[in-house]
Amino acid sequence: MLTLNTIELKDRKKKIIASNRKARHDFEILQSIEAGIVLQGTEVKSLRAGKCSFQDAYATFPDKNSYELYLYNFHISPYEQGNRNNHEPKRPRKLLIKQREAEKLFLAVQEKGLTIIPLSLYFSGPFVKVEIALVRAKKKYDKREDLKKREATREINKKFRV
């Protein structure tokens, strides 16, 4: 029965809802983790329509004594056909990760001054998953270096194609 579950997990199709492209430009990604997210019904319906925004979203541990990780400033638009039970667009949402991973992230954030941000949001089978990353902010000169490297590889690829 254990092998059946692992096979089902591998066979799940991923449908990307949104990705945080600006994060790869502004931050140096050190480690990424897949996490579940606690949502309400109208939030899932709104996500199926693709109405969400990563602008200024981050994850943190609000309580210093527990390892519960929450996602803040992640905007999911209210469901259009919803009623008075519709959700708040920017409410804190709990992320579901294993205890060991939470402890590692907690220590990295506390000791090294790193940040946790969402990279992408997708459906994995019937479940909504968030790819979060432990990141360090890039300096302005680091961004310029990355841009120069990208341009150089683009030029090399162009010359070899012709």
C-alpha cells in the first residue's frame, strides 16, 4: 500500500497556476521546498480561474515558539460568484510542511537572516501546492552580472545556430 501512494504521487499532473518570475531576478535562491497550503473553497475556485498575485508575498513563522509557517500578502481575488462567505483576499494562509523542514527553515531565517518567498503555485492532482524558497536578496551589481551572463550565453547560442 505504501508503494501505491508513492506511485500516485509521482503520476500526479502539475498544472501551474502562477509563478513568481520577479523572485528569480531579485533574489538568490538557496533552497526550494514544495508545501501544501490551507485554503477555503472560494479560494480554490478563484485559483482555478487563475486570479492570484505574488506581489510582496513572503512566508514567516509568526510565533517564535512553534514551527508553523504562514504565507503573508499573497493575494487571491474574491470569487465572483461567491456570496457573503467569500474569503479575504490577503489573509494569512498556513503552509503545510514537515516538522524537520520547518525547523531547518526556522533556524536559517533566525540565524542567517534569510527570507522565505513563494516561487510558484500549482495544482498537483486535486491539491494546491506552493513552491517556497529560502532566499538571499541580490545586490544591484549581482543583478547586472546575471544580466551580462544571460546576454553572453544568448549571443553564443545565436552564433552556433546560424
